[in-house]
Amino acid sequence: MNTPERKRKKNREGERGAAMVVVLMVAFLLLVASAGLILESALNSANVTDAVAEQQAYHAAESGIQRTLDVLRGNVVPNPLLDGSKPASDLRNKIDFSRAVNLATSNAPGDTSTTARLSRWITYNPTLNDRIALGPDVNELAYTIEIVDPDNAGSLVSFHTSANINGGGSSYTAGSGGNTARISFVGRTVNDLNVSSGSASSNLGYFDVSTTGSGATITDEIRFVIDFQMTKPYSALRSIRGSIMPGTITNNSMGTVSIQFDSLINELMGADIAFPLRTLNLNPPNTSGGDTTASVSISSAEPIRLLIRSTGFGPRGATKQLEAVVRKSLFDGLRAPATLMLVGDTPNFSFSPGNSANVAYSGEDVAIPNTIIPPVGTTNDTNLATVWNEFNLNGSGFKGDLTGLPANVNAELPAWLRSPANLDSVVRSMREVAQLAGRYYPNGVQPPHFGNSSTGTGITFCDGDCQLSGGGGGILISTGKLTLKGNFSFNGMIIVTGADGLLRNGGGNGTLQGNAVVAPYDPNNLAGGFLSPKYGITGGGNSTMVYNSSSLNNGMVAVSNFVLGVAEK
């Protein structure tokens, strides 16, 4: 008989091992989940590591940009020097945009790289993949640099020339009746002169001599101007000045008549227009048809922008590339064309240069001998006549020292001096730079100093009247009256925009090396044009004003090498 317990009891022998299978399946699932978690963690860790490596490469590329800017700002000495016969502080050993982009000057001798990479200025490590390492291991952090001229400014130069002799056009005739002597200048147009090697030979045109009858005698020096109009890579003009020397011209001889150029070297946008000699002996009519070529050597123009391409390297093969466009300066390579530049109209023009042996004005470049600009420049002939009269150039002669001759340089004015609006834009930009540097002084506040006189760097902005005494350097802007007082020494550029102009006052020894611009205007009436400039010396002190391109270059540091933009590639 079956009991209830016997009914409840079943045969489970077929279920043996099922629990083990379930356990194994659960364990497998847990194993798969664990493996996935481990894989996810590993991938996430790798991603984080790669992101960190890329960020480090980015920072390395940034370091390359900053290092390049440090070089362009003149804070690094080239090794070796560009001119071993000159000290490192000499202008010929200083970096500029042309030298930065030119293989022969950018790179160290023996560098076989086909790109400009500043190896003369920054040390690459040939044992560490030829990179600039930021630590002992180049595989961790390093960068490389490439400098590019985005405007291709240094390859080709185009220009045309024309002349004005004695204010009468392209020719001058001496004598009268049937006995005359005529000297003419015939300009030329040159397209795409290849200066990619640094410079090229060319000529500005030629002088032609012709006679009638027995010829004639030139009794006085005859002034002339050859206008060199650059059309590529920039539009800019440089007036090349000189004199036709007195003498008798016949069909067979020139007597003592020759061409004397004021300056052996004439600079325009960084390009040097250089004559082989300052004296050009002319051919008489019966030799070469009376034609004499004005031969020159023309160097490449300096870029006003550079492209810095910096490639940064980080761990795990990470790389980042940054490109930065750098602008040369607020002035775009065009300086004032005279040591003392007087910009403005005539009605209240005032010029008193001092009439003693203790004053000197020089247009000869202290940094580059044989480069001469006008010591005083005006923007119209009426003001120029006043300057000549004050210097007694038409009479007994100036008692002080005058190197070069004053000139009307209106045709050569850079864009920033062509109108009050243009100048005001530059002045406002320099005001902002000075404010950021803590060097802005409102009207009535006298600056405690005027920049670094030994290095010629710094910026000082006086928004009103100002007095300069003692040493200073860089750029000094005064929107009021600027008084140079007592013993002063300034290396760089001075810009005065106030109606009362620039005054040298008191005793002592005063020296300006660089140049000064007096260009008064009313900031509330920019359309009204420039006012009449005023310059004068009172007192018995010594005063020297001399052109110095090196001081100007140093002074431009405060308003140069602006980064216009940075892009990640």
C-alpha cells in the first residue's frame, strides 16, 4: 500500500550536476563582465593618457612660438655672429624678418635643412631627432620651428624711376644761345628683379649729356632727386638725392662735372639700394653717346609679416602643430624719412635750430655709415625755404655742424604720417601699449623715467605737456608740448603731436640718437589736416640730433612682433 510519503518521493537521479552547470554559467557571465570592465578601464586609461600626451605636445608647440618671438624681439645672440668683426650689439648682428626667413642667416653654417628654422639662434639637438628638447628626453617634450614669408616679399622687387633736376623736370640746361650743355636723366621700369639670393645688380636708368656749340659751364651745384618707386612687394617710395657738381662741359670733356649722391646706401622697406661709389663720373657726348648708367645693387625687401610654424612633440608619439602670424610693427617697416621730421602746413611754422657751434644735426646713420637721410625734413617747399634760411645755407653758412641737407620729403611720407587720421590711429594704439605696460601718464603727471637709455627700449606716453631730462630710450610720445631740458640723452623715436611742438631749453649737453617727428594735429578735428609744426632751441647748452637706425630698431621692440592670430593645424 502506498503511503503519502512514498507518493511525494520522486526519482531525481537525472538532475545530478545541474547546479554545477548553473554555477559555471554564472561564473562565465561574471568573467565576461569583468573582462569588459577591465577592457573599458584600460581603454579609458589609454584615452586619458593620449589626451594628456596631446596636451603636452600642444604646450610644446606653444613653447616653440614663444621661443621664436623671444628671438625676433632681439633677446637672443646669434651663434655664430652674422658679422664676426662686429660686436653682438651691432645692428649687423641683430635679427630682423629678412634674416629670420633667409636660409643663409636664419640657419647655422652647415645646417642642411631646406627650411628656415632659426638654428643660428636656437640650438637643435642632432642626437635627439634634430629637435629642440624641453627636457633630457626628446621623446617626452620637444618642438621644431619653421619660418615662412607668407607674402613672398624677399624674392622679387619691381620698381620704376624718374627724376627732378633743379626743380625743372628730368633735365637741366646751362648756357644760352648756341652754346649750351644739357644733363638729363632717363628713368626705367624693372619688373620682377630676382633678389632671392639676397641681392641683385640693376640700374636706376642713365644720365645723358649733350651740348650745342662749344658747350657751357655749370657754375653752382645743381640739386636733383631720383624717385625710386617700389611697386613689388610693396608700394613705397624713396627719394635718392644728390648734386651735379660745377664745371665746364664740351663735346669732348666734362671738366670737373660729376654726379655726387648724398648717400651711398638708400634703404626702403628693408631693401638697400646701394651705389658702388658716391661719385659717378659722366661721359661726354662723344663717349657712349653721352650716356652713363646709374648702376646699383638692390637687396630683398624685408617682410612685414612672418608665419611661424611650430610642431610640438609629446609622449607616445603625440604631435601638435601651431601656426602664428606675426606683424613686424605698428609702422610696417616705414620710418620717418628725416632725422627731424616737421610735418604740417605753413601759416604758423616755426623753426629755430640755434645759431652756435654747440648744436649739430646729422642725417648720417650712426649704425650704418654711408647711409644718409636729410637731417631736417619738411612737407612743403615754403617751410623748406624757412629751414634753409635759418641754417644760413644760402649765406654765410651754419655755425654748428650739419651733415646732409634739409629736404622736402613729402613724397616719401610713410602711410602713418600722411594724414592726422592715420597718425591718430597709431597714437591710440601706442597709448594702449603704454597703458598695458604701466607707462601712460596723463596731462600734468611727469614720468619718473623715460625708458632704458642703455638698451634704447621702452615706451613712454605723455598725454599732454612733458619735460625730458636725464636718460631715456625706446619710444616717447607727447600729445602736448615736449621740452628737452638740461642734460638729456635719448635713444629711439620721439613723436610730438601737440600744437606747441618740440623745444630744446636750458644749458647742459643734450643728445638724441634716432629721430624725432613733430606732427601736430587736433584729435577732435582729424579732417582739418596737420597744424603748423614748431621746433626751437633756447639757451646756451649743447644739442646734438643724429640719425641712428639701431636705436630706432631697439625702440620699436615695444610696438613690434604682434601676434595677429594662432591656428592649430
